Amino acid sequence: MKKTAIRGLKTAILSLALAGLIALPALAQEGAIKYRQSVMKAVGGHMAAMGAILKGTGGQARDLKVHADAMAALATVAANAFPEGSDFGMTRAKEVIWENPVEFKKVVQVFIDESAKLAKITASGKFKAAAAQFLHLGKNACATCHKKFREKKK
Amino acid sequence: MPALLPGAARLPSLALAVLVIAAVVASGPAPAGEPDPVRGKYLFAAAGCAACHTDKKGKGASLAGGRKLKTPFGIFFSPNITPDPEYGIGKWSDRDFIRALRQGVAPDGRHYFPVFPYPSYTGITDRDLLDLKAYLFTRPPAKTANKPHDTAPPFGWRFLVPLWKSLYFTPGPFRADPGRSGQWNRGAYLVTALGHCSECHTPRDGLGGAKAGMALAGTTKGPEGGLIPNITPDKETGIGRWSDGDLHEILKTGMLPDGDFVGDVMGEVVDETTGRLKVADLKAIILYLRSLPPVFHRIERKKK
């Protein structure tokens, strides 16, 4: 009788420990995924805001620099938003990011370089050139990466 | 397979359809003037041929086919459409080409599976088809053999395709609506025929036919299992609240109103098709989409 009670307790402790082992990394991953999604939302927010200013549908030209600088800074953050193991959970990040990190890093570098270039052009006040660079960034960084490394919505 | 039974009752109409098709093909009028490959290049972009007929992932030659197309009805591999006489379409006559795209029938008489979007391409005019063919024949030939499809019965049974056609396929070139503007008709032609938007954006029933009354209303069972948005002008679940500028942006650059850039299939469409269209054509598309009956149909991500 006593033996079975102890056995039951042991099983419970072991189960809890195992559950904890599994749950803790899972929680950490969920946190990393949520963070990444927040960063990407901010990236998208600045893109949409710049698009509005450049097309003249909203905002003010003098604020373009704020968004362009933020984007250049965020690009370096985004590079760190894909830690190992953050491919499990509610994420559309494809596994190939971690399977082929060299390829992924190349695209991230494009993001960093092109957004830095946009910030530079914006600072020089060349509105037209900024619009062209904005599109260039969207196509070569955002769209290219999403095509290769982001799962479709399911 | 009880779902196929209603089709059986339609067999007489199928026979009639075949007769009509045969008559149309036999008397198909040849358009005047030499085919224009430059015009064809633009039509090639507007029809989005490159994306499906090139196996980019497998680093296949341009237009040599072999791209894997995962559908709810099985896995299909696109064929070689380069002018190679042996492996491609190099031996095709103008009539062969028109018949393939208008009727969904190969030169040897086999029926194509409707994964080839001939239910849309049927609307392309003879003139445009011949220009398109002229352009294709300027492309480099590739000696890439076609791969067999990987389908489960009954969807891999080619002899059922005519039955499917009798149920869901209305052949014939686009007819302009004289009650509408030229711009509207151009938009309708681009969306329904060349652009074949409905192939992805219109939900299908269990047999792969377009659901009635749901044109362009989106689906949760898109190609490769993705979510395809509702692009009817419904204010809540479609594009009813998007500005013309928003629509222009997604088509031209792939940027969504929230600053996100589309990836996967629509990303390819922007690269190969909509991003290459003239501004006047994009305006026509937008005008046409806005004129559609709004359909309330919410496409949502599955909650886990």
C-alpha cells in the first residue's frame, strides 16, 4: 500500500519534471517567436508609413527620416530575431532558415545594407531617390525573404 | 462515388459539347496579320506562364516545366513549353496551340487536367494566343522530359476529364460587354482570361469546380494549402475598404496596406505578372474588381 503511494508520488514528480523540461524551452521559443513577430510588425509599420509619405497619401515628408532611421536600426535587430530553436510553435518562419543559415544570412544582410542606404539617401533629402530605394528595399529584402523563408498563411 | 452521378446524367450534353468543340476548332478563323512576339512577351507576363512552367527550386531551364504543383487533387508536374521539337511544343501548329489553351486538349487528343488553367485561358482571343505562341517560339529550347503526375484515383483518371469539363468548363473567347466601358472590359479580360485570378481566388467544390456565386471570394484551400484572400469588394471580408492606391501597390510592388510584402504564390504573381503590367492595365483590373458583386466570405487563419 505504502509502496504504491510512493511509486505514485515518484511518477508524479518525474512527470512534472519531464513536463517542465519540455514546457520551459517551448515557453522560451514562444517568447522568441512573439518577439520576432513584434519586430516584424514594427518593420511593416515603418514600411507602410514611408509608403504613405512617399506616395503623398499621408504623413509629412520631414518625418520620412524618422522612419528610415528606425528601419535601418530595426534591420540589425531583425538579424538577431531568429535564434536557434525558434522554429517550433505558431510561426511561419520556415525551417530552411536554420537548415541553410548561410543563405538566410545573405538575405538578412541585404535587408541591413539596403535599409542603411535608404536612411542615407533620406538624410540627404533626395525624395525621388528615396522613393526608388524604398521600392528596391521592399523587393530585394522584404519580398525576397518572404518568398524564400516564410511559410504561406494556413 | 455518388458525387459523380449527377455528371452521368449529363452525358448527352457532353456529347453535344464535344461536337460543338469539334465544329469550332475545325472552322477556327485565323486572325489577320503576322503574329507579333513583342506583343506576345507582354501577354506571356500577363498570363503568368513562367511561374508554373519553370522549376525554379530545382534550377530547371526556363519554361522547361517540371515544377511541382501540389493540389488537393494530387501532385502535378508542369510540362515543357519551350520550342524544343522533341520535349517541348516545337512541333505544335497554331491550331494545336489554340486548341490546347481554348479547349484544354493536347495535339494528340488527350484532355488536360484542369490544373492547367484552361478554364480561364479559354477566354484569350485568337490574336493574343498566336502572339503568345510567337513569343514562346523565340525562347531557347530545352531538352527536358515531362514528368508524370502523381495523383490518386479518381483524380488521376484522365478519361474522367471530359466529364469534368462538361460540368464545369465553358469554352470560348472573352466577349466584351457592350454595356460597359472599354476599360472595364479590358480589366475583365485581364482578370478572368489572361490573369486567371479565379484559379486560386475562387473556392472550389469537392470535384474541383468553381463554386457558383463565389467568384474571387477566397478560399482556405489554396494551392499548396495556403489561405487565399477574398478579393471581392465586400467591406468586411474583402477589399471593399482598400483604396485604389492600396490595390495598385499590392499588384505593382507586392506591398500590403500594413507594410508587409507578400511572399509565396502571390509574391511570384507580382514578380512575373502584375508587377510587369502597364499602369493602364492595373487601373483596368482595379476598376473591374471594384465592380464585382461583394461576397461576404471570411478567410481566416486556423486557430491552434
